[in-house]
Amino acid sequence: MTAALLVLALIAQTPPAAPPTGDPPAAPSAPAAEKPPALLKIAGVSRLQRSFNPTAGQTATLQFTLSRAAQVAITVYGPNRETVARLLEGKECAAGLNTVVWDGRDLDGAIVPDEAYTFDVRAVAGEDSDLWDPLLNSGGESVRVAELQTLDAERLSYHLPVASRVLVRAAVVNGPLLRTIVNWEPRTAGLCVEQWDGKDADGLRRIADVENTRTAVAAMALPDETIISTGNPAIDYAYYYLTRGASRPHQPPPVRVKKAGEVLSPHWTLPVHVNRDP
């Protein structure tokens, strides 16, 4: 047998190759797309104390939650939107719950006068930012006062559904005003008891002895999470504002978003140091 015939014979005797078994090899996968960071969001803003007395060493605790880590600024404002204190200034805060404490002192280290104070929270992470400001959608609503009672000649009580700025006056029905007992001052929600001397503005007559008198209460809601400072009667807010607060930076109030059917008090837009009843 020739060499050529031998090769052909060997080829004929070789069994065909078995077909491939199993799945074909996987193609190389493309790298996974990088997940975008969560949208920066401030939520759960609250103050743990409705009121506090910094002259007694009490503090106000503020809490807020971040959806992601960010640089945070928290500023406390007086009722005329003057800067009172800066609690945080661009501090890096972690995602989740964060807590900040205010000792009731202003930029000069002095204890603030008795008043209602608001704060805002600003957060920045790269090109993303968020703002929480209670004046965007709260404050100024006319409040219905409930359960007004004269406890005795020198005490009266009433109930507020929300923290409010309150005006209490005693007058003769269809006659003259006898006394402004509370002059648009801040009060916490719940039962409020006002103590006074029971006399008219001149201190000459007891109002309980005057015929046909009536005591009335008007109120407008304070912004959400307002902090009411107490215990420092040594300085009046109007004097404090004119001598200190007026020269400090002011933050213009945001455009108020009214809810359906909401009625705002005409006193809401007046500066507090001039919004005084005679």
C-alpha cells in the first residue's frame, strides 16, 4: 500500500469529533454603571423643647435628618428675621439623624430677651443643595382661641391649639379699652394662664369692679418649630432689637405659600417691635 493510500485509510477510520456540550463561554461583561448619589434632602426637622430658660442654664435641642452627608449651616433668627446666632456654619454632617444645641445666647454671647425665635437649615453636597425654612409654609394663620375663662380678678386662662403670638385686652363692651394685658407676645400651645394685677391701664380701677366689661383674646400662629425663650425680663425685645438686632444681617422672609382656605392675620407682616397694641 502506498503512503497516500495509507493516509486516506487512517482518515476514514478516525471517528468524527463529538459536538460541544454545555453553555458557550460567556462574553466579557461591561463594567456596571456607577450608581448616582441620593438626592440631598433635609427632613424631620424639630426642636425638642417648646420653650426654654437660658438664664437657668437650659438649652434648646434641634434635630434634623439628611439623606446624604452634606455641609450644613443653621442660623437662628429673631422675629424680625435678624440674625441672632449661627449654630453651624458649613459643618460636615453625616447622613441620618443630626443634633445641635443652642444655649440661648446671641452672636455677642449675651442671653437673648424673652421672645420667639426661628431657625433655618441649609445643606450643600457638591452641586446639590436643600433648604428647610419654616416661614415658607407656616406662621401667621389666624388662630381660634378656646376655653377663655376668668379664674379670678387677677388671672385668666385660655387654650391655644398651636404656639401663637397673643393679644389679650379688657374693655367696656361698645366702650373704651381699659387694659392691654398681653401685647402680641409668644405663647406655647396648650393651656395658658395669664397673671396680672387686675387693674386698668392707669392702675386706678379694678376691672372686675367696672360694669359691662369683656376680655378678648386674639392670636396668630407662630412658624413651625419656633423656639420660645423665657426667664430674661431684664431686657425688652424692642429695646434689644433697636440697640443690637437692627444692625445685624437680616434674612428676607421667603414668599409665604398659603394653604387652601387659610386666613393670615393682618399683623403677620408687621415688624414685631412696632406691632404693639395701645
